[in-house]
Amino acid sequence: MIQQVSVTRMRVNRSSNVSPPSSEGSVKPMLGAWRHLQFAALQFIAALSPRVHDAAVRQRSAQVFCASAWQVLPGYLLASILISAVLSRIVAITAESYGLSHLALEAIISVFVVEILPLVSTLFVVMRAVPSAMQQLGAGRHVEADMLRMALPYSVGNSLAVLVLTVLGGIISLFVAYLVVHGFTLWAWPAYTRLIGEVFDPILSLAFLVKLGLFAVAVGIAPTTLLLESRQRDPGLREMRVMVRLLLLLVAIEGSFLLLRID
């Protein structure tokens, strides 16, 4: 009996010495996410503040924008023309076979210009500019006080690149769609411009601008969060984490927009 009591006491003492599981593993990711949100908010506010944009920041922002958009503009416009021509032809032939040729242009505008083109142009900038920005920001050590000043040109330049490429690609695609369906004639131009106005009603226009703005902000700010990553990690792993976060964010934005359109 005494042996049983002693064994029981030993078990109780051991169980009382067991410390509760630490919550550090669940708190650390939340703190990291909060830090990323704060850094993104600071960049957004700084981008809207004229005092921050001195000569050095403006020059660096122009260089980033030139590398992200201007240098690749001919290739991007050529790709937009080819893709829009092929898709417009496919939609036009399919609609004509079902006797719905009058809905071909509306389908092209609603699907390609509103849905596909902004995502394509955003991914174009992501594949072109984001890796280069992360390599430059990840090189060397940076003082925490200078992080915002270093990150701002990349966020502004890449955001402007997304906006400019999407707008120019959309205008080119609208012209190509008209030429594919109606050819080099002007008799259907008034009806076509009226159709564009009907598709881009105030609600859809506002949602489209919000989605495009979110795409631009995400692409601009995401690579700069590399400055917040621990330098003890492998550089390739840090860049992969940033790219995964960016792609998930883009998918979430596009999915939310599609859900709103369905409703």
C-alpha cells in the first residue's frame, strides 16, 4: 500500500512539473503579419505624401517604372494584340454558330477586358519586376530607419507599371475586338462605343477600378516586405515566401471580385 501511495505521489509530482504548451508558435506569425500590415500602410501613406518624394526618390521611382513597364511595353502590347485577336475570333465564330453574333463583343469586353486582362498584366509585372526588386532589396544589410525610403521607389514604380500596362492593354484590346468583328469600317463604331458604356456601368467601373488598384498595391508592396524577413534564412526561401504571399493575395482579390459579380 505504501509503495502504491509513493508511486502515485511521484506521478502527481511529475504531472505538476509539466509546463503548459507555449503559445509562442501561434503568436509569432500574428506578430509578423501585423508588422507586414504596418509596413504596407506606411508605404501607402508615404506614396500619397508629396514631402516624401524628393529628387532622389522620384528618380529611383522613374527608373523602376521604366524597367517594369516602359522597356517591356512593345512586347506586352504585341502579346495583348495577339491574345485579344485570337480570343475575339474564337468568341465571334462561336457566337455566330449559335446565332448570337450580336453578343460577341459584349462577351469579349466582359470576359477578356474586365476579367482576364488585368490579371494577365499584373502577372506580367510580377514575373518581370518582382524578382529583380527582391534581389536588389535583399542585397546587403539595411538600417531599419531607411527601409521605408528604400522600399518606396519599388512600390510606386511597380504599382504604376500595373496600372499603365492594364489601361494600354485594355484600349488596344477594345480596338482589336472591333476590327476582328466588324473589320476596317466605321458604320458600327457608334453602337460599339455605346456597348462599352453599357458594359462599364457605374457599379462595374467602380469594382474594376478597386480591383485594379488592389492589384497595383499588392504588386508594389509585396516585394518590399523582403526587408522584414529574417536574414538568417536562405535568400531563395525568403523570396519564395514573398512570391507565395503575393500570388495568394492576387488569387484572393480576383476571387472576391468574381464572387461580387456573381451576386
